[in-house]
Amino acid sequence: MRELFLNYGMPFLVLGTLLGGLVYMACSHALYTYLKENYSDALPPRLELFMHDAEAMGGFMHGIRYAAKHGGWKRIESNTWRRLFAFNHALGHFVTFCCVALCAAFIFWPAK
């Protein structure tokens, strides 16, 4: 069982975390740009940050989470963008699961 996890499970979790995170960031940035141009009131009010650049520090992911939490994304009329929003939301949960499972594998790994 240990070899099965090390050969298949661990690489899946690592790739799921890294590649899924990159795809999640790309989709979030595309959705944030679309919402900013067409539905700017669905995004959170401008935050005061230390570096004063929310997009450079990953603020676009916070904006997408804010739109999902407060329901601003439901006004999107284009089915393509709505599907991308739902895919992005599911991908975020998948990446979170992979990251938590990867951390749990290292924390709870039995000592030999």
C-alpha cells in the first residue's frame, strides 16, 4: 500500500496542487478581468494594500471568491463565462483538497 501511494498518490497530489493552482490562477484572472470590465459592482470594493496593487498580489482570486460568496456572478448572462465560473469554483475546491491531502500525508505519515 505504501508503494502504491508513493508511486501514484503522491505524484497525483503534487501535480494536482501545482498544475491545478496554476490553472486556477489563470482562470481566476480571466474571470476577474471579465467581471471588472462588465460587472464591476460584483467585485469587492477597492482594498488598501501595502503594495497598492491588488492584482499583482493575487487580489483577483479574492475578487472571484467575493463574487461567488455574495452571488454577483449569477448576473453573468453569457453561458460560457458562467460555466467557466463554475469550473473555476470546482477547481478551487480540488486544489484545496489536493493541498490538504498532501500536507496530511506528510504530517500523518507513519514512522518506520
